[in-house]
Amino acid sequence: MAEAEAEAKEASAKAKAEQRARAKERVLVPDGWATAVAAEALRDFKGRKFCAVDWFATFSAHPLAKKSSERPRRPEELLARFVVAVNDLQIVGFASACKRPRGTIEKRVFS
């Protein structure tokens, strides 16, 4: 009886370890993924103006950003991707920076 319980616990522990390994697995994502994720995160904000920090928090919480290869090595690489993505969206006209109050982004496209 105790032997069967020990085997069941061992199998359960092995399954949990495999699941954790799969969750930590990183994928290579195509170029432009950060701009796509930032645009998708932009849609989550209902108002016209919002804080850039909140936008970055939404961006970094996205499943694709979590699985990208930048995340575990150096978190500042994810911030660099976000800055480039915001610049891309500003060039296209989806968003623009506001000077008052600081750190505010203005949505230019409403969906």
C-alpha cells in the first residue's frame, strides 16, 4: 500500500516537473512581434489618455512577451522592444506622446 502511494507521488512530481519545464520553455518569435503585442495592448485601454507605465505592464503581461526569448536573460531587453514598438506605433499614427502630465500616451485610433 505504501509502495503504491510512493509511486503515485513520484509520478505526480515527475508530471509537475515536466509541466514546469514546458511552461519555462521559450520560443523564437518573428520580427515585429513587439509592435503587434503593443498594438493589441493599446486596445485594452478605454480612455483617450493613459499612463505609459500601465501600457508597459500590459505589454509585459502578454503571453507572447512572456514566452519570448528576451524575458529570462535580461528584462531590459523587453523594455527596449517595447520602446521600439511604441515608436513604430507613433510613426504609424496609432499613438502620440503627451507632455502633460509626463508619461502619458494619447490614443489616436479608437476601436
